[in-house]
Amino acid sequence: MLRLIAGLETATAGRIEIDGRDVTRFEPVDRRLAMVFQSYALYPHMTVRGNMAFALETAGSPRAEIDRRVREAARVLKLEGLLDRRPAQLSGGQRQRVAIGRAIVREPVAFLFDEPLSNLDAALRIETRQEIARLHQQLGATTIYVTHDQVEAMTLADKIVVLKDGRVMQAGAPMELYLEPANEFVAGFLGSPSMNFLDVEVRDVRDGRATVANAGLAPVEVRTRGAQPTPGSRARLGVRPQNLTVLEDVTLPPGAGLLRGTVELSERLGSETVVDVVLPDRSRIVATLSRDAVFLPGQDVTLTFIPEQAHLFVR
Amino acid sequence: MSEVGFETLRAPQLEGFGNFADVLRDEAFWDSLGFSLRFGTLTAVLEVALGLFLAVFLAPILQRHAWLLAILTLPMMVAPAMMGLMYRLVLHEFVGPVPHYLLAWFGTSPAFLAPGNVFWTVVVIEVLQWTPFTLLLFHLAYGSISGEIREAARMDGAKGWWMFRRVEFPMMLPTFGVALAIRFIDGVRVFDNIYVLTGAGAGGSTMSLPIYIYTSFFRGGNIGAALAASVLFALASFLILALAWRFAQRRPA
């Protein structure tokens, strides 16, 4: 997808427009986009300065102009002291910044990022993610950022487009997608640990609400969105781990969902406790509970959730 | 060193550095050294240039049909002496097919093995046999440039000659140096294909240094001089190689 936009691959159908200009048949460079590659793809035989200046030299910009733009980019990216080094002499994070610098000097109409953080270790990834967010605010240029990491998507995006097998699953603001996922794929993609899905039977449907139940789930009335399920059919009920609480912890609100199961594994992370629960139909769910929740494997447990926070997906 | 021939092999007589002096005074030695250096340099440059050109030019085809490489590198499998023998037949003034057809089609055929032409003949023969080797090296080097770097360069607007000169060639530079050095070494010490084809050539026109050593050893029976020439050859080689590798190492990675 990104490669199509960049012009590295040719579209077999449809049109690509940038600012209302049809660029479907344009060469990559004529689209005035800049791309940051997953492997950074820095030129190993050039210095940092050479890497950043290459596009401008290719375009035949005057030397003074090249020098000015490279120095400006180096200042923004804090690379001033490294301009005469080669990529091999840089750390992963520094290489990443050079790759971004190479994009910045071209002053493109939009930036394309192809999973730029996947080559960094966990600590550096968070740091660089915040760096990219800061840069984005500073530059204010449109950016298309491809990632498999839901945290990156949630934190960096103004608008997320979730794709699966080349099809748009849902598009919208991050919180919109988190709170109102249009389908199981989007619901499972955003949030960590990911959403639990229960196979349920639809008992009753009326004015936008459906009553569902299964072996471990007491009948509960939940909202339906979009396509209405038919009574008697099977559907999937999604509940986020964070939205589950232990029955003893709260006074039960009327109409709350009730889930009965057996604890299989309990992990105390300090700030919270993550419990794996096996339901009577052998399906597994995960609940993120308070840090004081203590369970032993094999112990029976009843979990509750507020129906408004559950998502019903029609098959 | 000592005064020794096959006749006096069992009773050598000490000579001091006389043999070295003789060799250094022998014009044929300098001619053969000159021939070897000229031959080594010229064939190395031609093979590297041709191999690089073919590797880049044929890259799209070779990437799809790897078996073509097998055909292209086949000449390397032929023993150089056989190569010399083959060309001796192919270029033979009276029975060789090449002079025959040139004569039939164009009415004239150069005397390939005449003193004026023979240097170029052996150069072409060597280049034809060993260009596949540099082609193979450059094919691998060219293929190992990561696709993302090429794409990055395309995004930066580079294409064609500019892409090659600024991105691809600099990345193949180490291979370029190694190919040049290996082919130069192989060219300087050339012996068998030339020896089989022309011997020392008319008037020593294809006398490479190894051939000089060989002829003074076996034909001249002058063992002392042959050994002195060998030692000088070894020293010269050491100097050239030491300089070459030093140069190769100084280049930053």
C-alpha cells in the first residue's frame, strides 16, 4: 500500500491523488513524497551529510541551498556533531534520525513511514516514538505511518486506517476505533491485552438491544451496532480484559454480565494482576484485575462486566 | 648463488651475486618483466571493466535465469593449456577456421600470431577466458545491494547512470578492488596458455616472466640465472602485493 503511494510499485487499478493531483503514473520523485524505510536504507558509503544531501544533489539544487537545508535538518534532529560520520559508526536511533533527516531536507508534501521502529529495541522504540511525535508536531507535515504495533498507532495517529488483506476494516480517530470498533479484527487489534471474544447464542433482539448467553455467561442484554443479529443465531461478544472485574469487588449493578469459569493462570505484574480464565465451553478469556486480586490455579471465579462496555459482532 | 647447469649439477661452484648481475643485465629479463606487467595490468582492467558492464547490463536476465551463469562461467573450467591449444588450432594460418572465414568473407585476415599482433591476441584470449570470473564477482556484489537502498535512491530521484555512479558502484568498490588485484596477479604470472600457443613468441614477443624463467632453466640449462630471476620475481611480487593490500586496507569501510 505504502509502496503504491510512494510510486515504487505500479497500481493495477484505481487512481492515486495527492492534493487533488492525479499521480498514478508519476515517477516516485515527481510525487514529492519522502519515505523512511524499515531498514533505514541509508547509503553506507556516504557520510550523514552525504546521505541527507543526496536527493538535493540529484535534483541539482545550488550548493548553498543544500548546505542550508542539511544544517537545518541536522539541527532539528540533533545530528550536528555527526554530520561527517558514516552510517556504520552510528547507533540504531541515530541511523533512524538520519533516515528521517534524509526525508526532511526534501521538504516533501507528505512523509511515508514504513514500520520505522521495528528494528529498534524496546527501550529505544518508546524514546524514538516520542521523538517522532515531537517532530511531527514541529513540522506539521502530513504523514502516513505504517505499523503493526497498536501502541504506535494509538499514540501517533490523528486518524487510523486499519487494513486487513488490502481491505479497509475501519477508519477513524484512535479513540473512536478503540471505543466503537466496527468489527472483530479492529477490536482485537487495538488494546493490550487484546479483547476477549465469546461465542454466544442470540436469545432475543429488540430495538437495538440483544440478549445473549452461553454456557458460562448468564443471559445479558447488550447494545447492537450496525447489522442486527437474528434471534437463535450465533454471534461473538467482545469484552476488554480491563472491563472485567471480580464479582466480590463491586456491588453488582442491575443487568451486569456474569461470567463463570476456572482460573488457569494468575500473573501479578505489580501494578495489576492478569488472570487467564477457562470458561465451561473451554474457551479462554483474560482479565486485568487490581493488583490485590490473588487467585490460585483451579480456583472458581465469577467475573462481571458492564453491558455498555461489551461489543456484539454479528457473524 | 652458484654456477650450475645440468652438466655441473653435482659439482656447483660458488658465484657470489654474479647470476643476479647477469639477469639484471639481460635485456630479455626486462622485456619479459615488462610484458608480464603490461599483460597483467591490461587484462585485469579489461576483464574488470567488461565483467562489471556485463553484470550490471545482464542483471535483469541473470536474476531470472540463474542457469545462464553456468554457461557464462564455463570458460573458467577449461585448463589454460587446453585454451592455448584450442586457439592454436582455431587461429592457425592454414587450417584455422578464423583466418579461413575472415579470408573468405573479407578477403584478408590478420596474422594473429605475428610479432606485431600477438600481444593483443593473447590479451583477448585471456580476457575471453577470465571475464566470467569478474562477471561472477560483480553479479554477486550487485545482487547483494539491498532492494530498499535502491528504492530509497529512487525516491531521492536517482536513476540510470547517476544511480550507478553515486550509489551502486561505490557499494561495489571493495569487490572492484579485489577483482582487479586477483586478475592482475593471475595476469602477471601467465604461463601455460601463452606457452602452448606461441612459446616465447617470435623474437620473445610473448615472453612473460614465468616463460623467461622456464626457458632459461630448461632450454638454456642456466639454473643459476633462472633461480635468480625467480627470486627477483618473488621480491617484486611481494612489493606490489604489499602496496596493493595496504592501499585496500586504508580505504574506510
